[in-house]
Amino acid sequence: MDSTGGERYLGKVSTQRKLTNFALAESSYSAGQTLSWHSHERAFISIALQGSYTEQWNSSTLYCRVGQVIFHVAGEEHCNRFFGQGARSLNLEIMPAFLDRLKDLGMRTDSRVAFCSSRFAQLGLRMYAEACRNDPASEIIIEGLAMELLGELLRRQNEGLVIPLSDWLELIREIIHERYRDPLSLRELAEEAKVHPVHLARAFRKRYGCCIGDYLRQMRVAGACRDLANSDMGMAEIAGRNGFADQSHLCRVVKRYTGVSPSRHRLNQARALVG
């Protein structure tokens, strides 16, 4: 095991840096690559720099694209599947002493946090560029950028604690998981939770980092991709059983979220099995 822990990220690691409070590793993954269930010894932050993939933990699946940032708790089990032309991510492992310091400051570090924004992508690319420079000033700059990223991420997490962890939002999420194939509406979901639709929309985005419509589309894309990988059903049938209006709608949305068309996704999966 190298000093930065780069081998822990299971992809092809090409850039690594050991810093004072973090260990940085840039890793790439090939199209169709699957990482089976695994966990990491230390807490870390992953930043998607290129491509798209899914990450599954517990019974939840998240579609990750450029700008997706995830704070992973130490020991949390998850698995990944990569699409399109593969993916590239920057991983920031948090040193134990610094993690203890965050806890002493009252920061919540014992649960996963996930947000997606272009700002996070920019911070990740800047850190990667500095890691490649490897001059005396780069470590200070990387530490500063990493602190900024971590601060924004944990602030969002800790501000979100005003919403109880077991409540009507979890009920709404469970309804979406169970009925994502159905034509769900914001008003219908709000009636289930007995809250105003505007309040539901705002609270859902704050908790899960995306709007309800985007979350619903992620679930439908996940279902379609499972069917593409594990069955020989036609595109029209897959579209119908996963909540898409028609085959054309399926193709547009799957390509938007994964970077490739459904037919290309199926071909990639077939090649991965053969390989």
C-alpha cells in the first residue's frame, strides 16, 4: 500500500499526493467497469471530474456525473458501475487527526453527504491541476482548495440537520423508489406527506441535493439500465416499464444521464461480460 492510499480506490491511479490533512488520488475507470461491494478504511471525498457512473449504498442508487461530490463515511459499503467512456474522479482521503479535529469543532462527520454542482467540479479540477505541478506552493494551494470544498460540503450537511432523519421526507423517497414507474406528480407526493408542494420541493432538494423530478428520472434511468444489462427486452418495452413516454424519450434521458445511448450501453455491458 502506498503512502497516499491510492490503491484503495480500485481504479487506475495516475496522480497521487500526500498532504498534511488529506491524501489525494486521481483515479480513472473504464467503460462498463463494475466495482463490487467494498468499503474504505478512512473517510474520503470523491469528486467526479469526467464521465458518469452509478453508486449504490444500502438500498439507494445515485447517478453521478461531472460535479458530483460525495462525502463517504469510513467503513460504508458501496458498489459502482461506470458508463459511456468510463469516468475519472479525484479522491480526498481525510487524515484521522484532522477528522478528529472536525468532530471536536462540532461538525457532523458520521453520515454520507452528496451534492452536485459545477462549482465542485471546478474546485476538483483546480486541485488536480495543482497536484500535477508538484512545486513547493502546490501543497498549500491544494490544502486550501480541499478545505474550501470540505467546508461547503459539511456546512450543507450540518444545516440540513434541522430536518429529522426519520420523517415524511424519507416516506416520500420510499414512495418514489416503489412507484418510480408511475406518473407521479409533485402535488400527489405533497398530499401523501400532508405538506405544501413548495415546502416539499425545497425540503427534498435540501436533504438529497437534487429536485424531485431529477431524483425520479435517476430512478427510471437506473431501472432502464438494469433492464438493458440483464435482459433482451426491446427498447420500447424497456421504456414503457420504466416510466418513459416512448423509446425516443428513453434514448434522450439515458444519454443525458449516462453519456451514451441505450443501445451503446447494452453493447458496453455485453463487451464487459465477454472481457
